[in-house]
Amino acid sequence: MTLQPPQHSTARLLWTIALPAMLTNVATALFGLADMWAIGRLGDAPAQGAVELGAKFMMGLLNVFNFLRTSTVALTAQSAGSGDRTAQGETLARAMAVALGIGALLLVAMPWAIPAGLDLLEARAQVRADAHVYIGIRYWAGPVWLGNCVLVGWLIGQRLVRPVLVVEIAANAVHIALDLFLVLVMHWGVAGVASATLGSELLKFLLLAAIVLRQPSAREAFAAARQRTTWHRDALARLFALNRDLFARTLLLTGAILIFARAGAQQGPVTLAANGILFQLFMLSTLILDGFESASQVLCGEAQGAGDRARFTTAVRAALLWGGGTGLVLTLAYAVAGAPLAAWFSTDPRVVATTGSYIGWVIALPLVGVASFVLDGVFVGAGWTRAMLGTMAVAMTLYLALLWLLHPLGNHGLWAAFTVFFVVRAAGQFLVLPGRTRRSFSAS
């Protein structure tokens, strides 16, 4: 049966998806914060900088493939909106096949990818040596991470967000425990941090797979994998067109983050470590607000599948309203507690002082960036990935220009360019939104 929630329930429905997604994302963010806190107890700025660079390398390597999650959410939600269980199974089969293929290619490229990435990030001396150790261990979690993207996306696309939350909490509790044991008890340093990530990703995959296999639609996936129609050219073309745009968009976003990390590395290990701490706080707020992106993907995808323009518009308005309110709350929270929270992640007084100098940017970003997160979900759910890619390209162009123009301002210039990047993304999406809505629902 096609899902048809009444308009008055849109806000409640939004929160039933967004809140578990927020909690899931916070659980995910905890392992990054735990990594920085555990390594920060050593009072070693190069080691903390190495974890920061290593984490950015893995983010750059893997996040470009996050389209596996977002496209799976969108296609599964659209199938749910049209009441097509077989299509949900086909989506799972195709997405998992793509994940397996990419994972195999990543492992083949490993001997070349690691040194090339460290050169790109300008890692030098002890920072480079420690980062190489970190990446050399954590890299093996990459193929598992890809599989987790597919499983999480498929579950969220069916509104099964609470089971995902339980898995994230369990896996990240194990991660934090491993962090504390391997770094502070066994004294493995950066190797302990990387090993904790590898262990938690493996546990997460096993738990998610167990949940997916219990769903009736998963049985459709096994049947679909054996059918020629699943691998028909038209079906694959739609998947790869969607994934192509999302890949390019994520590549630009990841490029912006890697450029940010590289510019911080050029300013020395103290600034690099401080930016790493501040970036983790930014990511915490981003992952909270990403709950509204996930809800927008599902609700707008279902409305698109059902061809219901009124339902789509109501979902967009609700997500922007509640997302904006949550962004304001996060900004106020960081204004009060951001500086002492950042100082808690290092025992090096130079790093602590540097975080205090730049905390203002982290305070502003939740409120400034929330619209771009929500609208990303709207555009993905509706399948408007080409339009989203266009707005991202414009924002990236301006970001690069501002990095050059604001270079004399040092690290403040870097954070200012990064902030404007999110403002421009949202502005472009707001401009495109009305026209795309009219074209998509012209018959509604």
C-alpha cells in the first residue's frame, strides 16, 4: 500500500525520522571525539595532528562514496512511496554489488593511495610517520564502511531508523572502550586509535546485516540478484546517473574539507591540532542537523514516488522550520560551552589557546549551514542530483577564490571561506527549488 500521511502529521513524522537519525549521527560522531580525546591525553601535538590528518585522509577517500547511502535512501523511499516492495529489494541488490566492486578497487589501490594522500596533505616528519601508521590500519575498514553505507541507507529509506540507532550506539560504545584500552592502557598511540575504528566498523556491519536479513524486502533482494531484469541497462543507467551526480557533488565537498585540512597543516602542528578539535565540534553539530537531511530524503522521496506535490511542499517547509530552530539552539549551546569543550580535548596549552582563538566560527556554523543540509536531503530525495551538483560547483568556485583572497588573514581567513561555502550552497538551492518543484509535479 502507498504511504499517505496526512499533512497535519508531517512535523511528527519528520521528528520520528530526524530524532533517531540525530542520535545515530551523534553516536557516530562520538568515535571521532573519542579519538581526539584519547590521543590528546598524551600531550603530543604531532601525534594528535597525525590522527587529524589520517582521519581527513580516510574521510576524503571514503566520503566520496557516500552516494551509496544517499542514493539508497532516495531510491528505497521512492519505492516505498509507490508501494513497490520488489523495487526495494532490487535497490539493495544493486547498491551492495556496487559497494563490493568499489571496495575491491580500494584494496588494490592501497599501496599507491596512502603515500599519494600523505603527499597531497603535505604531511611531514613525525606527523607523516604517525599518520602512515594510522591510515595503514584503518584503511582495511574501508570496504566494510561501504557495505555499512548501503545497509544504513536501505533501512533509513524504509523508516527503520531506530534499529540503526541501536547498532550505532553499540558499535561506538565498543569503539570508545577500545580507544581507552588500546591508547591509555596498552599505549599503542595512533595505532590504537586506528585499531578501535577497524573493530567497531566490523561489529557494525555484522549487526546491520542481521537486522536487514530479518526484513521481508531483503528476501526480495536475494531473488532480485538472480534475475536479469535487476541488471537491465535501463535500471543500472538510472542508478549510475544518480550515483554519478552524487559522487561528483561529494567529491567537491570532500575536496573542500581536504583543502581546509591541508591549509591548516601548512600553519604548523599546533594549528593543525586545534583545527582538528574544532572540526570535530563542527562535525558534531553537522551530524545532529543531518537528522533533518535524512528525514527530508525519506519524506520528499516518498512524496516524489507518490506524485504528491502538496505533501512534498509541506515536508520541505517543516524540515526548514525545525532544522533552523535546532541550528539556533546548537549555536547558542556552543556560544556558552564551546570554548571549554574544545579545551577539554588537549593537554597541550598551545593547542588549547589556539582553539579559543577560532571557536567563534564553530559557534556560527550550525545556524549558518543548516539550510544547506536540509536542502541536500530535499534534492536527493526528489532525485534532483544534477541541480544539487550545479549549486555545489558554484559554491566550490567561490570557496577557492576566497581562500586566495583571504589568505592574509591566516586561519581566520580559512574558516571564513569555509563558512561562506555553506551559505552559497544554500542560496543556490533556494533559487533552484521553485522551478524544480514545478517541473517535477507539473501533473499534480
